[in-house]
Amino acid sequence: EQTRRVSSIVQSLVNFAHAGKRIGLEAHCAVNVRHTAQEAINLIQLKSKHKQLNFQNLCDETLMVSGDPQRLLQVFVNLISNANDASINEKAIIVETTASEHTATVTLTDEGSGIPKDIQEQVFEPFFTTKDPGKGTGLGLALVYRIIEEHYGKITIESPVNTSSGTGTRVIITLPIHLQQSVDTH
């Protein structure tokens, strides 16, 4: 399973580097947002055993979006990892969802250091990073943006969340809901 995941990540990077074409809708399937977010949280917790963060997965158990499960897992891993990196012990990282008739909105909020307004427009650019040398490549958020775009979605950032302290970041992703096709067997 891990070999398949690594292979998928490498393929994603190759596609990103070659400005690959959009994934066809036929490649998309129903993806449970809560389960995908939880898998990403579990992976980040394995990596960050020294940090005691308060991960809260408040996503609707039944909400399904249309997409590629591995690519959407990459999105969650990148975003939750960034929130984890920006947060100190005992701070909350909350993933929650809302839905309308055709779209699902996934909101990831942290209580971390926030993103200065003057660089918010740059965070989705390839090779842009605020991390120390050797700590980040600057491809994570560019890849996230690309994946969301390939899924006919939208991603925005609000920071700071807490205007009095100037801390916290909220990432808002909108994705198409997976439309269930019911077949009448009568």
C-alpha cells in the first residue's frame, strides 16, 4: 500500500512538472471526506509524535465528493502538515465540512502563526516557501492548488483567523459533490 502511495505521489509530481492534463471525470469516484481527512491526520500524527496537537475531524460522515482518493489524500496531508508545522503544542487543528446541493466545502482551521497578508497571494506558486532551508520545497501548496483545480474545485486562504492576536489560518476548499446515481430495479 505504501509503495502504491509513493508511486502515486511521484506520478503527481511528474504530472505537475509537465503541466499535465486534467484528470478526466471518468477517473473520479466517490471519496468520503471524513475518512480521507482522518487518514491524513493519522499519517501526520505518526510523523509528529513529539507534538501534542488537538486534531478535530468534524467532517460529515456521509459527505462524498467526486475525485481521485489518492490525490485528495495528498491535499489533506499537505494542508494538515502545514497546519501542524505552524502550530504549537495543545493548539487545535479542525477539519469540518458543509454542503450545498452541488458542492462540498471543506474548511481546515488552525491556531498557528498565520500567513502574513503580503505573501498570501504567493503561497500557491511553485517553489515559494517560508520554511527554513531543507525543511520545505515550496511544491506542497502549488501541488494542492493544482489538484483542487483538476477536481473542478476552488481553494482560498483566510489569515489571520484571530484578528486580535494575528494568528491562525483557515483554508477553504470547495469540491463537487459526488452525485449518486440511483437505479430503479422494479
